[in-house]
Amino acid sequence: MASEKQRKAARNVKKAQAGAKQKQTLKTMPKKKKTALGKEANKVRKGEAKTRKELNEEARRLEIKGRSKMGKDELRRAIARAR
């Protein structure tokens, strides 16, 4: 018979496996959203759009407050307003 410690370890493994299944976001993501993400990634690769890191650095130079909590689109808008 398994000890209490072994049963807890087994439970933790099962919880971790269940959590990992839920985290597979690309699998469960709607096709429309996947397409939009792919288009955005292609723009970044081609140099037509900036990465979030580049936008964050520019926002830091412009001293925009709350930039760490902003998404990519919000950063773009805040930078445009600050200029």
C-alpha cells in the first residue's frame, strides 16, 4: 500500500499534467486568432512592425508611465500620442 507522501506526489503529478494540457493554447485557439497572430509575426519578420521589446524601449525613452502593463497595440498608441 502506498504511503500518504506517495499519494500526494501522485496527485501533484496528475495536477501538473492536467495544467499542462490546458496550457496548450495554440491547440485550443480559434483559427481566426491564429491567423491574426501569424500575420503579425510576418510583419515583424519583414521589418514592417516593431517587436514588443522595441516598443517598450521606445516607450521608456519617451517616459510613458504604465508601459509594462500595456499590450503591444496600447504601446503603439501611447507612443504615437507621446510624439
